[in-house]
Amino acid sequence: MDAGEDNRTGDVVDRATGGATGREADEEPTIRIDGRTDGHGGRAARRDEAVRAAVEQGLLGPDTPIVGLLDVAGIRESAAALRAAFDAVTAPGTPVLHAFAVKATPLVPVLRLLREEGIGAEVASPGELALARAAGVPPSRTVLDSPAKTPAELREALALGIAVNADNPQELDRIDGLMRSATSRSPLGIRVNPQVGGGSIGATSTATATSKFGVALRDEGAREWVVRAYAERPWLTRLHAHTGSQGIPLSLLAQGVAETYALAEEINRRIGRPQIDTLDIGGGLPVNFGSDTETPTYAQYARLLGEAVPGLFSGRYGLVTEFGRSLLAKHGTVVARVEYAKSAGGRPVAVTHAGVQVATRTVYAPGSWPLRIAAYDGKGRPRTGAPVVQDVAGPACFAGDLLAEGRALPLLEQGDYAAALDTGAYYFAHHYAYNSLARPGIYGFTQDGAGEGVSFATVRGTQSLDEIVAESGGAHADALTTRRAPGRG
């Protein structure tokens, strides 16, 4: 049976999100049948219409058996919900920057759309910075976070005026040298690890005792070093912490913010001036992968922060957030054609074109990253029928390439489509080139009006075979054959 689902009833259980929904105890569970959810028909209806339209318009079919779909209206709604949630609790006039974690969905058109919706960019590599700049995100709305920034990366960021959070003492030493050689408009700070513990997924818990990120505050001498670093550098004006993301309960996220706020207060008090003027509280709002329900919400999180960290929203500090998965996950769908429908050991197996290349985490760690699957017929219409326990397999040549194992769905047949839901973040934009499988095309969709159909815009084209060959050294085919061992002609 697939982790996170009771195949007898279709009810969502706690394991459906790896224990990571953040659902409050008094919230009603959401009932799911065949990947659809009662009470959230708007998003599901848009998705169903988009799948049908993709088949009708030829984006999906025998020659294009996998695509990624992005709900443009849904993305706009999430951006608006984030802004509204913090606006509702923050003192008027408080500077607030919501910077999207580019790693979640590194696609230039997505970053441009978010920029239009008032969202900046949090980048963690030269590539992500290049994407943000290509999308037109200004340096003043860009934050650079990475545990391995090179001198060249730091030099570029400081020249552009991009905010930088130093990860460790050695990096701060590098920034010292750059600040001595040239002035910079960049807001600068230090990332700290409050060491408040981890959640249910170790790989996404960044505030554990041994996390690789930030200055570990509870290590011997670390807190004093941080205070001294600010006292000696009047240009350090920010303090940053990020507790984690999927699998982290809201209470732990709030504790991490509370620890960071308390440290900022201590530093300003001990050095005798309000030097730290901005707190970067990271992102990390977990996503409910068990249903279409968006829980927890930004509003719930903002209210909890206001209760747990009195003063955070008073205007005493400017704020930066770095949400990623929670802005995009619910608005993306990977849809793949069923190439073959077979049986093994008495269990049906639908062999599709979506597997480890687009859902790497789900394939290798299904217990932590289960996905809902929706079934569609060959015309892109929701498939009906009695649930049948079956496997939904991917195209890669290893036995574990499964999107879902032992999942109860209407029986998928050859020529049908299987849709992996909630895949707008960390899925189709993070291609894993197993078997040299091509990156799928990604299309944003909008509804033109009541009953007027769905239109699509290309976000990223399907990778061609020529591009695969080029990425695999095609231009250097003879590079190794021209090398001869010593003494051989």
C-alpha cells in the first residue's frame, strides 16, 4: 500500500504528507477520492479543464507524452494571500520583502510573474541569480543565501547591491576584505542556526544541532562571536535564520523566529545602538500533499508568529521572508500518457512517461514525499469507475521507478493519462537526466472567461534530442579517443 493513503476508503491520513501538513488538531480532515477534493472545486476544476484542453490542443498525445502545467491564476492567488497575511499583522510603514526561494521553481517566466505580483527573489547560486536578473527582479528585491559562496559571487552581489547573509565566520572574513576595497549598497547580515531541532524529514530540517547552515548559536562561544561580529561591523544590519521546510511543524518554525528575534534584541542592547534593523525569517511553510486544501495558510502562520514573537510585527524591524514550495506546489501538475497497461503478480501496472526524471524525491523516498495521482481518459477527461489497486510506474529502467505503489484509482488503460498533483515546486523544473530522458515542456494556463476555454503559454519548451546530445558532450565526441597511453602509437 502506498505510504500516506488508506486504499480502502480514500481518506487522507497523517502520513499523506510525511507528517508535514502543519494541520491544527481542530481542523476537519479532507476527504479525497481519485485525486479530487470536496470543498476545493475551483482549483480542481481548473486543473481538469487544463488537462482536457492540453489533449484537445495537441500539447499532450502520443508524440508528446508528458507535460508540466502551471495554473497562472492559482500562483497569483498564493502571492496575494502571502502579501495580505503579513499586511494584516504588520505595523503600517514597516518594510517587508517577500523573496521567492528560486530553487523551488527556477523558471524565468515564473519569476517574472511573481515579480509582477510584488514578490522578489531569494537566490542560492550564480545560476539562480542569473535567472532572477533575466526575470527583471531588481537587486534591491534580491537576497543571496548559500553555504558556499565564492569570492566572485560575493563580489558580484556587493557590486549590484544585493542583500547577502553570511553563512559562517570564514565567509564574513571574505566580506570584510571586499568591504575594505570598495563601498557597497548591499544590506548585509549573518545567518544563524538557532538549533531548535528538526521535523519529520531530516533532509529539510535546517536548524538541527549539526545542520550545515549558519552559525550554530548553542555551540560554545558562538553566540558571543555573533555579538562581537556586529559590534565590530556597523554595516551588519540584518539577522537571518531559516528553520526548515517540509516536515517542520509551525510551532518549531515560530520557535526559530523567536530565537532570532531575541538574539537581535540582545545584540542591539549590548552594543548600545539599534544596528540590526531587519530580520530575515526565512520561509518553510509546509505544504499539504494529501488533498487540495491549502493548510497551513499564510494567515495562520502570520497570526501564530504574532502570538509567539511579540514585537515582531510592531515596526521595530523590517522583515524579509523566503517562501518557496508553499507559493507554487499546489499550482503545478505533471501529466503523463499511459504507454502500456499490464499486470504483474496479479496487480495492474500503468507504465507512464513520468517517473524519477520529474519526481526524484517521490521515487527515492516515497514515504516522505508521496504524491496524489489523478486519472484521466484518453481525451483528458477525469476517469471514473470503481477504484482498483494498481501501480503507476515511470519510464526509467529500474524497478523502483514508481510514482505510486498499490494505489487505489480508477483502472488506468493504455492511452489514458496519469497526473501527479501538487508538483509545481521541486518537481518538473528539477530534471534528473536518468536514461537521458528529455525534460518535459512546461505550459502556464489561464481560462479565457466563462465557458470560453483554456489558453496556454510556453514556459519552457520540450528538450530536443539534439540538446540532450549537446549536454552530453556531443561537441567533444573525439576528446578521449585522441588520448593515447605513453608508448603507444
